[in-house]
Amino acid sequence: METRTYTTIDLRKAMGEILDRTRIAGEAAAITRKGRTVAYLVPAEWFEQHQQPTAQQPASDAGRDAA
């Protein structure tokens, strides 16, 4: 997955275009402020695939606390 870099100003000016590149072309975007990366924008499918193991963990931990 290619990662493009955008400043927060770029993001404000071209939000729709950046979201389309991420959604349609599958490009990740690094968002920077004052030269430092503050966030990544990734396609929803990629995020959902990588979140499944983490998303299930809190539910199993909660069950242990209740017992």
C-alpha cells in the first residue's frame, strides 16, 4: 500500500479528494502537522481486517472481570 503525505492544511483543502484516493485507490495517507506525522488515513477494509483480533480481546477480558 503506497502512503502519501499530506499536511493538515492539505487535508482541509482537499478532504474529498484525499478520502476518494484512500477509498477507491486504496492509498494510505500520512497526515502531518509541523513536520510530524499525527495520524494515518487508511481504507476501511484494511483497518477492519487489522482490528478484528484487538476488537475481540476486550470482550473476553470483560468476561473474566465479571466472574
